[in-house]
Amino acid sequence: QVHLVESGGGLAQPGGSLRLSCVPSGSVLSFYFKDWYRQAPGQERTLVARIRSDESTYYADSVKGRFTISADNAKNTIDLQINSLKPDDTAVYYCSVQQGNYGNRYWGQGTQVTVSP
């Protein structure tokens, strides 16, 4: 069982920045997919950023150029740097990992990001 502990959420102003961090109970090196999802009220949970074991990345069009996902092996964290925040970024952000292409997937508890003047 993999546990994911997220931090860094909170209240920010439009145009501001936040850095979300996720600490898994296992090594970040063991995960095939290392992802950040988000879910706004009344909306589907959607993938916003992914970093794969080969270090290639994926970003949703809505966050491309503003969000950066990274995996820090030394700190054993999966981080999401969010810049140029918009009100539409308001959501619960979830860290999620998968141990293999067909392996188990695990989810964090979520951290709230609120963007408001």
C-alpha cells in the first residue's frame, strides 16, 4: 500500500504562484506514472500534469506553459509548480502514482487550491 501526502495548497491571488508537493511512502523511482490531477466542484477529475519514468512529461492544454511537474529523487517528492494562477485553477489537486503500465494506482487525499482576488 502506497500512501501519498500532499502539501502546498492554499489561497492565492490571480497571477500568483503556488508549489504543491507530494511525498509518497515508496520511492518516486518506483512509479511508472507520477501525476497531478485536479477536480473543481461539479467537474470531472482531470489529469493536469504527468511525469513518466523516462522523465517525459504531459500537460493539459489549460495549464501548459504555466504548470511544471518534477520529481525530486533526493527529497522523494513529486512537485507541481504553478505560475500565473487563474481563478479557473481553483480546485482540489490530487497527487496520484502508478507502479507500472498495468500496475496499481494510488491517490492522495487532495489539497485545496483557491485563486481569488
